[in-house]
Amino acid sequence: MPHFVIDCSGNVLTMKPLAELLREVHDTAEATKLFKPGDIKVRVREFKHYTVANTKNDFIHVFANIMGGRTVEQRAILSRQIISKLKEMYPDVPVISMNVFEFEKSTYCNRTMI
């Protein structure tokens, strides 16, 4: 935990090496000190078919799924820091956004818990 899922237009993945995108999101999340480094997971989903405000503009959207318990301010800082890093990395991508979802510990389950 947490899980960062990056949705992006296919062209974004030609701008920088994929490993760099994954590493920078991971490292930026780690730098917030909200998570243990070994718990951070980052994945990318590439989209070839999409529309952004009725255009084919490139986009990046990060979905952060984290365990509940952080303050609104902590979640906002997480979003701002990751978006700032992505904006720096991808200055020509017009749409870069992120949202943070919290889920309840009581309903979370993984294979080590069974």
C-alpha cells in the first residue's frame, strides 16, 4: 500500500523512458514520508483510444489509492508534489491531474491476510 495507477495517452510513453515515470512517482510519494518505501506500488495504463475535452491532447492522470487515516492536508500535499514533478517532467503535456482515494482498513484484504 499505497497504489498509484497512472493513466496516460500513449504518446506520453514515448517522451521519457517508462522506468523514469515509475521511479519519479514512487520517489515523490516516498519523499512525502506518508508511506513506507517498500509499500509503494506504481502502475501505468496506456490509452490509445481516448478524447480529452473533445481533442486528442496528451494527458496524464494519477489515481492514488491509499489506506484511510491521512489528513486532507497530507493528501493535498501528496497530489501537489506528484503533479509538480510530472509537470516538470512533461512540460508539453497539457492535461496532468491526480486524485486520492482512501479506503478502509477493515475492508482491505490481500493474499498474506488469508
